[in-house]
Amino acid sequence: MGTSDAKGKVPQDVVAIFHASFHPTKGNLIDWSLKASDDFDLDHVEFSSLPSGLHLVEQDVVYFTKDGHQGVCVFRRRQTAEHGHRGFRLSSLGILLAKSSRSRPWRHVPALKALVHDIYSSLEDRDAQDPTEDDWQPARVFFEQRKVRRADLAGAGDWTGWDTELNMGDPDILKTTPTVHLPHMLRILGPSSLTLYKHVLGRRRILIYTAPPVEAACILCHVAADICLEDQFFADGDDALPDRPKAQSRESIKVLGVVTLNDLDRLQQESNSSRGWIACTTDAIFVERPSCYDLLIDLTASGSNKATRPIFYLSKAVEPARERQPTHRLSLVRFTWSDVKLWTDLCHLMQLDSSAHDGSCCDPSSSNGGKSRPSVVSPWADIWRVYEDVCVLCAGLWMGHWRNGTTPGCSSPGENWGSIRLEGEDYLNVVRNENGGSSTPYVRNVGMGIEGRPAGPSSDPLLRSRASRRTSGMSVWTWASGKSQATTLKTINVDEDGQDLDIANRRLEVQVVTTLSLLQAFHNNTSALLGQLLTFIPPGGRSPEIPVVLTLKDVLSFELGPLSSLDHRFVEWLAEEYGDGSQIVVRKGWRDLVGLVIGFG
């Protein structure tokens, strides 16, 4: 049953399977479970698998964690006429995986969806509501096939690089991998995605606030963590490399998935570690608790017409005037002009094969009935917005030319001047299948307005010859990574005898190559930052009581904004993680600013 790995075997890394449901008088509860060990604790997992607000959707996929174990569940809302149930029943069938270097719960999602369909279809055929012991037999078979049998999980939890991760032979597995949605995430968040990148690399606490369904937000959590996985994950001996600073943590930033009010204490415990975390929630009360996180991404802030990008907020400490007043407040943040260079490189990579991003996860007909949308603002409009956040003098000094004309008075009444706005729907969503339920994460694609131009026939890689498609895909990955084309050939499933490939698989090929290129671009940027950091860290580190003081000119050597407080903190975060005990403080007085302007260090 279900999807197998590249060797034809299903991954055997499941430690528990459970069924959680909502009872109108008892609340959330677990009514059936199987565990690999009787000592395994499932207490409170029912709250993670049934977060608030899911009663508004027919189905969903929820990623979560339980005591360090990654988990995933498939949610269903079933119609019922039973008294007291308000017309429907809410339930989730979920699994928990063994702890490993890289847990991959998404590999079980297709089989888990099929299992849920079989169990509930059997109930509908009998017009029953509560499963019997016989109804759980398919779940027992599922668990026995995927239950943990070896301490090393037969390699199911290993990570050896993106070439291996994204070169798995089964396309169904690749389609469920969150990493391949990296181009989609960048298109949705725009240049503000680099603010997210800085917080991930700096191991900050990141919370995503979303409305149901939550699958897309959960995928966003994993994708954001994957941006820096290659630089944050250290296998045995990796931290001894001479060309990079020694990291404080050997693991990547922790992905918590969905968190609820029941997880407030757990978030505090996770915050005490230096690893950092990224999570998502549907509970609006977290918005009023900015002390719990460092960065808040509000996916619901785009409004009913969804004409704006998600909004980013920084959590800043404040001195309370009276007792019991908030100690933190939210401050709007977008991105800085120092992000222009990297964002331009990322846009170049995405534009080369952008029209391929309309596969199964980007069905155009799901949002506009198959009708084309008019072209909207060019992607360059996002970059030029940077200058509206910087004074004309600084833009002229540091970017080499003056920007004229645009003032707040030119904006329409009531418009949030300086914010990033695009026409149309710019929001994480989920594709609706023919039965009205959600199936796969959906993101707007080329030709639907997000890229600022319609996808013409001449730009569609699916309409080009097979040789040109293959050459284009290899050139993108080879250009970004500096690797040979022989390595790239493993990621492209090309029929050598001349037969045409399935359109969905060809789109997936281009998407994978683009994803690999973007990951390499982020890795190159991270390597440059850490290499520059080494020049300021004394050999053997320094006591935190004696900080290393950097001037604004030193910040500029990182290709960061010397006038950006976020970039200042970013350098300090890098020192906390890679400073080998050193502490960096950016000096930013008026004397330093004047010295920077007139050219003195």
C-alpha cells in the first residue's frame, strides 16, 4: 500500500498511528491508536492534529511535532445527522515518525490519504459513523508495513545532500517533497522572503499565522528551513572544515509545524535552546503575544481580495511603563535595499523556467476557471520599492543614482504607501478537487499575474524541443552550482529514444532543476557571509564579555545595509551561531555614520 522509495520499499520509520476526533462534550480525544512501543506517549497529540478552525474546511493535511517526533495527519470533515454534532464530524488519522537527521513525513501522505479514503468509504457504504475493529484493519496493515524495525531506519532518516534528496526515482514521492515548492514560496513572499532567510540562518523564532486550511503554511515551514539546511546541518566531521566558522548547533532550525495554545509552554522551552524554530498556527491569540517569537508572517493580512503579499512583523522589546503591560510590540518590516542583489539573482533563476510552475500543485483552473488574468506589476516594481524606504541621499550614495518623483502624496487615498501590492490573488491556497475538497497545495503561477507578464507560447519550455528543454534545465543548475552537467542528468527524466514525456513529469523536471539552482544560490550567499564573518572573529574565539565591535563600514563589507537595523542584528545573529563564543556589536553612532558617508572607517 502506498508510495515506495527509490528502492521499491516503503520507508519503515513510523513509531505510532492514531485516530483523533472531536466530541461535542468531551472535546478532542484519541479513539484508536497503535504504537511501536507501549512506553510511547501520545498525550495531547489530538490538539496538534485538530487545530482550531479546521471545521471550516472539508479536508486538510497537518504537519506537527510531538516530543521531537515529526508527524503528519490527514483531516476529514464528514457529514452526519447525529444529534449534538452540528451536522458534521471532525477527525484526523495521523502518524508519528522516529527521530532522525531528516524526518520526511510527506513521503507517507499519499498512502495516508488513500488509507483515510478506504476507511471512511467503508463507513459511508454502511451508513455508519463510528469505525469498528474490522474497519481499522487497513490501518493495521499500513502500520505493520511502515513500522520501525531497525535503529538506523534503513536510511530513511539520513540526509546526504540535495542531489540525492531530489533525485529519487518515483515522481509521486518528489511531488510530495516540500522543497520543490521553493520557487512558489519566493513568488508569493517576494523580496520579503530574504527577511525570512535571514531569520532562518540566524536561528530565530519564526511563527506563521494562517487561516485554515493549514497544509500550505506547513509546507512553507519546511521550505523555509530547507533554504539553510545545507549550511546548518553538520554530519560527523563536517564542522571541522577550514573554510567555514564552527557552528554552535549541529542540527538545522527546528520545524514544529502546527502549534496551538496547548503548546505555549513547549514554545518557551524551544526558545531556550539555540537551535531556533519555525511553526505555524491558526490561533489569533499568538498575534497578541509577540514575546513568543521574533518574526511573525501573517498570511491572512492580504484581505478579502488578496491584493497584497503576506505581511511581516518583527517582535521588538519595549520598556513597559506600568506593571503587566506588554514587554514586546510588533513592528512592520519588509526588506532592505541590501537584498536587491540576491533577489535579482533569484529572479533570474526563476524566470528562466517560470512557465513550468503550473503543474499539479498550480492548477490555473482552480482559482479563475481557466481564464487568463491580465499582466500586472513587473517583478522589478518590488525591487524599486526598496528605494522608497531609504532617503534619496542614501540611495544616491550607495546605489549610484537618484530616484525621482515618487512621494507618499502620489499614492491613492487610503493606500499603505511603500507596501508591496499586486493585483489579483497572491495567497497560499489549496487546490480543490472535483469533489470540492483540498488535494494539493496551490500557488499562483505564470500567466496568473504573479510574475507581471503573461506566459507566451514562445516562453513555455513544454513547447520547446526536447533538446532545448534539456539544455536549458542543465544550464540553470550548472550555472548556479558550478557542478558538471553529468550530475544534473540524474535529476532529469528524459526519454532517450525520442518519445515525448508526460507533461506533468516534464514540468516537475524543470521545477526540480530550478529548485536546485535556487538552493545553490542561497548556499553561495551563505558561504560568502560566513567567509566574511571569519575575518572578524579572532582565532580561538573571544570571551563574550569582550565583544568584537564592527563599524558601519564593516557591515557594508558583508554586502548588507549599513543603515538597516535588521542587517545589524543579522550580523550579530551570525556571530552568536558561528562566532565560536565571540560576540559582535555594531557601532552605529552619528560619528560612524558621518565617517561612512565621507569615506573614513
